[in-house]
Amino acid sequence: MTVPPPIIAPSILAADFARLAEEVRAVEGAADWLHVDVMDNHFVPNLTIGLPVVQSLRAATELPFDVHLMITDPRRWAPGYADAGAHNVTFHAEACDNPVSLAKDLRAAGAKAGLAIDRDTPIEPYLELLPSFDTLLIMTIKAGFGGQRFIPELLDKVRAARRHVDAGHLELRIEVDGGIAADTIEQAAAAGADAFVAGTAVYGAEDPAEAVRRLRGLAERATAGA
Ligand code: DX5
Ligand code: ZN
């Protein structure tokens, strides 16, 4: 298994939305990416933030944005997030009938392209599309809400993706999202994930930056010598 150094991406879904800029700065210097969950009350029942908030936040921090679109019709909205300066824009496989074409548009707009796979979606049909993507986000819960319990069975998808990525020598981050915390990150890393979203585990902690460092240490240790 070839796994690059881990990326830790705190999710602002668990932050205080009235103090977003401050909450983002609390993880600067510790986090690699800032994970931004966009939900539209259609693809998922929950509703969060959209483009205007991302545009304003973009000016408030140097951290790269990892935008996770849990929305229907990503073709209509995703390129706007690339134009707003997102580092990576991930949309859901379940919401898009031509993922490769949208990935091309995102790359042309200057962003990395990410494909997300929700809890009930098998990974196999998507493995052959991965050369068109820079990140593969595998949900370790059902998308829609923070603070849910990690589902270890979903790591089978991570293992399948890691085998495929290594065999094909693909340059692709395998990201896990949902219930990632000190007691779950090691098993996700051992399964082959190399990017870790953590909401509650970071923003529920007294010291968010310290929580990020701790998660990083655990992920590194889990893959050391693998
Ligand atoms: C949920 C979001 C996650 C969420 C994770 O659908 O995609 O990014 O913020 O939150 P925790 O880490 O609390 O499970
Ligand atoms: Zn997310």
C-alpha cells in the first residue's frame, strides 16, 4: 500500500456559524484543507451554506477549501465554487449522470475534481472513472448531518479503492468523511484513506488545532511501515 502523508480537513459544519472566520483561523497552521459542507435540502434533508458564504470565507483565510457539495444538479453549481477559488470541488456520484464531464469542467476552471460516494452506493461502477478525478470521497456515514456514528463496514470501499489506485498508479486522494475521530481514524488510515474530514472531533474539542494535530499523529502512526 502506497499512502502519502495524511491530509486533515476540519469540517466547519461543526463550527459556530456566527463566528465562521474566527473558527477557520483556529485551525490555520494545523489543518491542510478546510472542509466546507454545502447542503441544499434536496439531495440531503439538511440545509447549510452556499456560494456567497464560501466567497466571503475565501477572503478570510489562506487555507485551501475542500468543498463537499451535497446538492442535486451539481453541473449547475459546482463550477461556481471553482471560480470562487476552491482548491477541490467534490460532488456526489448519485447526483450526476456524467461525472467525467463535470470533472473536466472543474479542472478547466482551475480546481481539483472530487467524486463522493454515499453510504448506500457501491464503489465498483466508479472505479474506472477515477483517472478523471483528484479526490474520491467515501462517506463513512449517510451524508446529511454531522455528529453521526462512524460505520466501519464502509471501509471495505476504501480498501477496494486503495487497491485500484495503487494498481493503476493513480494520483488520487482517498478521503473519508463522517464520524472520523481519535477512536476511528486509525482504522480508516489502515484501510487506505489518506485524507480525513473531521467536524465534531475538531470543533467539539476545546482546542481545535490541537485536535487536528492529534488526529494527524494517529493517522501517521496507523500507516507507518504499511
Ligand atoms: C456530513 C458531512 C460531514 C460532516 C462530518 O454529511 O459531509 O463532512 O461535517 O461531521 P462529523 O465529523 O461530526 O461526522
Ligand atoms: Zn462533508
